Amino acid sequence: MPVPLFFSLPGFPSRKHAWRWLLPVFLLLLFLFALLWLPWQAQHMESTERQEQLIADTLWVEQTVRFQLGRNEESLRLVASDMLAGYLEGRKWNDRLDALLRNSRELARVAWLDADGNQVKGTDDGSELTLAELPLASRQALEKARDTRTPQYGQPVRSSSGAMTLDYYVPLLRGSEYRGTLVATYSTASILDQLVPWWFAQDNEILLTDSDDTVLDRRASGGPGRNVYTHTRALDLPGVVLNLRTNSIKSAPRLLPNLLVGSVIVLSLGLLWSLAALWRDINRRLAAEGALRQQVSFRAAMENSLVTGLRARDLEGRVTYVNPAFCRMVGLPASDIIGRLPPMPYWAPEAMDEYHDRFSRVLAGSVTPRFETVFQRADGERFPVLVFEAPLLDDAGRQTGWMGSILDVSDLRRAENINRQQQEKLQASARLASMGEIASTLAHELNQPLAAISSYATGALNLLERAPAAGVDHGMLRSALEKASAQAQRAGQIIRSVHAFVRKRDPARMPIDVGQLLDGLLPLVELQARQFFVAIHINSAPGLPRVLGDGVMLEQVLLNLTRNGIESMQTVQPERRILRIQAALDQSASTPMIAISVTDQGHGIPDDVAERLFSPFFSTKSEGMGMGLNICRTVVEFHGGTLSHRHNPQGGTVFRFTLPVMTRAADAALPAQ
């Protein structure tokens, strides 16, 4: 037989002396088995003992209840006999029934019904009992008692007050003649309260159920039962089946009760467990301390490398933490900031009111999650910052203050200013390019009013030369001079419109009447339209409210859109060359908006071109820069509106942009014109 491997390992005895250590191991295992079996056996014995005690107590309570109900049955039969014998006339009835109710508190009422079911006498409880008012089950029990000539219990029913009651019917018989029924009414709650001992009710929940296990009433002085130890006994009552069910509030015994065996096991295993736990805890503590040092170092390195400033404040507004980035941002050491209450050294003096107002809202528990303000460095330099505030919560979820992230947006604002300046230059370049396209037409248009001025002036001179020979016609002279003046004003208006359109200027928002804006732009639009024999139709809804914007920038949008529409109709039939400009209120917008649309009947926009129509540097014209529609959309969005396009059902394209209506508050805030 081969030798097992473990007998040949170092530290193990040889096979010859193996019994010397196998026997102690066997005895140790036997001892451990006994230690484990004893608690289970003790638990089983205690559980059996509790169940047997509950059964004995339940039987005693059932016998007590049945004995008391039997006494009451005998007392009621004696009352019935005395009533039939005429011994309870007048006051004697009340005295007898009062004594019965005092001695049997579980009885709620006793009444005497005659043969027709009407109450003759009853206890003074303020109610009168009749056969017609009894529930069906109660009437059936009364009729059964009358037919069988034996007392019967009725099925438990719920009274009008909501209490569950049990009636006992004793037929009144004189010989074979039925003289009525003596009805005794029990309250099921009183049966449990009066007949179940208090010491039993403290340890058990007692329930009274019917044959269908429907709970009629319960008594749970010590609390609800745990359904561990239960027992049910039937109450043997004539005419009805009731069960008395007890449910102990005690739970199952623990595996290790307060016995000597538990102490032995705890003391035997406690020492080994303590040594193992101590060794484990020391290793865990060392590992946790190392991890904590690593996390602290990592957090410090992370905070030192952040470019975002961090600032923590408690609920009183006192600064409790700032990171190095915040200190570099404001040019102050952390010692000058931590622990301070407002005013803070990095607050700009000119914005103190804003700081104090926002700080008062912080103390009230309400902060602005995101806002922009101005801080000052230690050398007095102002710089814009973007602040994000959020509640600071501890590990239990309680708020301990506020945490803020501060971003220095100086570079962002400078980039925005540079971008805005470039946009303005690009818009000015686009306006100059537009003027270059209409320069030849402008020269032709200016020649007409100038030639007319020359003709009217020559005619006026001729009239003056003929004055000595004939009388001067002052009416003709005045008419010629007025026409010359009108033509001169027309030429001047054209020149002023071009000058205002191309000159470089900063955007300025002013109240604008949309109708007047379209009328003022009409001469420049007509200059482009006459080259291609396009008719211009302007339809502006009357009474439109004003918008707040830059008139020159809006003229640039309209001029670009009308020029595109005019050029798209070069190849269509002359009778279709109609450009419509419409202005009306936008009924589909949630806020008051004015919609301006430019509709042409040209070749339209293909779908592949429409996807990139507003992209920068995209153009369908060989000489185009691809910036016109992109600038138009930028200008419209700058004014708070949107620019879109769609197909014209009659052919061509409809460009439409919206502008917000100027509110009354904005109108009142403007200076008087």
C-alpha cells in the first residue's frame, strides 16, 4: 500500500507514530462537533418547550372562555324561566339584568323579543331591537332556536357602530307555546379583553376566527405575533363554530443562547479570532495609511497643476479653502484669504454693491450657479472671471458650505473682441464689394438727376433772358426750379445712402421702424433691379412695432438677400422677374417677433447646395467670396433672430429672417430722441 504524500512531508510524523497526532485531532474535531451540536440541541429543546407551553396556556384560556360562556348561558336560561314564571315583573327585570351585566362584562346587551319579533324589554342602551333589523344570519339563528326549542348562537356580525357582535338566542317556551326569544349580545372584543388573562395577552396575540379562518377580532397587547409559535383551539358553541387562535410574540430562540456552552465557544474561538483580527487590522491600517499618503500627494499635485481656481466657503460665507491657482489668479497668498469674511481683498471697489447683494443671497441659502463678475489682483489690475457655485456636502449628505470654481476669462474676452473686430471688418469689406457691383449702375442713375437739373437750370436761364422782351412766366420758372431741386435732393439721397452703407462704424442698437427701413433701402435695391428688369414689390403690414437694432447692418442683410434674388432671375421670362419683400408679425413664435421675407421666382436652390448654403467661403458664383449669407446669418443672430430659407411653390426661393420686437422696458430705457 503506498504511503500518503503528507506523511513524507517535513514536519509530519512517520506513519508508525501517526496515531499520536490523529487521536488528538479526532478528539478535537469531536469536541468541536459537540460544541456545535449543543447550541442546536438547546435551541430545539427551548423551541419545543415554548410550543408546549403555548399549547397548554391556549387550552387553559379556551376552557376559561368556554366556562364563562357556559355560566352566562345558564344565567340566561334562569332569567328566561323566571320571566315565564312571572317573577321578573317591573323593576325586578332591570335589577336582574343589571346584576348580570355587571358580573359578565363581555355581555353588551340583553333584549326580550315577543313572538312577532318586536322588543318587549331590553337593557337601557338607547337602542331597540326588532326581528326585521337583524341581519339574515341572525334571523336564521333565531328561527332555528325557535324551531328546535334549544338555545343557539348566531353567526358573528358587524354592528352599525363597526364592532363585531355575537348573539345568543334563548327561546321562551311555556309548554309547547312559543312566547318569544331572549337575545343576549356579546362583543367579541370584550370576550377577548375580559376573559383572556392579561399575563397571557402580554406574550401572545389572541385572535377569534370563524370557520373560514376570517379574523373576527384580536387582542395584541404585547404587539403582533411572529408566526413562530401558534396554536388553535375550537370553541364548542351550539349553532356556530369559532376558533381561538394564539400567536406568540416571541421569536425563535437564538442558536447561541446565554448558556455555558456559548461562553465556552466564544472564549475558545475569541482568542484565535482576536489574534487574527489584530494581525489583519495592522496590515490594513498600514495599507490604508500608505494609500492615504498616496491620495494626499496625488490630490496636492492635482490641485497644484489646476489652472481653475477653487474656493470653498462655509455657511457663514467665511473662506475655508483656496487652491494655488486661485492664489496666483488674485496675486495673494492663501493665508491672506482663508478665514476671512467679506469684504474680500480681491473685490473691486466699483462692484462692491454687486458683491454684497450676491453674498446676502448666499447667506440666505440661494446662489447663482453660474455668473460673470470682475476681480482685482493685488496690484490693482481688474480681470473678468466666470464663477460656478455649487453646494458643498459632507459624507453624510449635509451641506457644510459652498464650493466655487473660478475661471480667468481675460484671454477669452480678448479673443472675442478680436473676433468681433474681424467680423466688423469683414462686414465692411462685404459692403464695399456690394458697392463695387453697383458702381456702374450708380453712375448711370446719378447722370439722370444731374442731367435733369442741368436742363431745368438752362430753361430757367432762357426765361430770364427773354424777360426784357416779354413778361416772365413766374409759374413756369418756379416749376422748373422746384423740379431741379427735387432732382438734386434725389441725387444727394443716393450718395448719402451709399456713404452710410460703406463707412466703417461701430454697431449701435437704436429703435427701428421696419417700414421706414424698407422704404429707405428701396433706392439701392432698385439700382440693382433695373439692370435685369426686375420689378420690386414691397408689402409692409401697417402698425408694426419697432425693433431694436443696427439699421446699417440690417440694410446689409436685406441688400445681400435682394441681390441674390435678383441675380437668380436673370434667365427666367421677363414677366416672372418679380421680387417681393414682405414684413409682418410672426404668428408662430412664442415671443413677439417680426418676420421679413425676400421671395424670388428664380431657378431655386438644389438640395446639395442647400446643405452648405450658410457655410463660410462656399459660393455658387465664380467670382463670389462665399461670405454673404454667412455674414447675414451672423447679423441676424446678433439681433436675436434666425435666418432660414425654403422653396417657393411658384418657383424660386424664400429667404426669411426674424427680429425680436422691442419691449416697453427697453423703449423706456432709451434716451429721448
